[in-house]
Amino acid sequence: MPGHQVGAIDTKVLDLETLPKAHSYVLFNCSKVDEFITEHLMSIRDNNRQMSEHGVQRLHSETFTE
């Protein structure tokens, strides 16, 4: 059933290094954010025309959640 818990609750407290990584993971894997990801990538490409695609992807990964 959507929206209902199945099984036991297991709560974890994330440290300050893991929390931003988990946040990025959720955003990069949520289809509702796809439009914003595309817009951000286009902005990076427009502002860094000489940057390689690898560089664009790296900068995107580093700055999207800021």
C-alpha cells in the first residue's frame, strides 16, 4: 500500500559527511527533480562552453544541491 509502512522502523542518524551525500542521492534519483537537473546542466554548459562533458557532470554533481 502506498504511503503505509511495512515492517519495523529502523532510524539512523547521519553524520555531517554522510547527510549531504544522502541528500544528493535522493535528489538525483527523484523524477520530480529532472526538470531542475536539466536546467542546471544547461546553465553549466552555457557558462562554461570550453568545459568537457566530464567536467560539466563533475561540476553539476558538486554544485546542484547548493
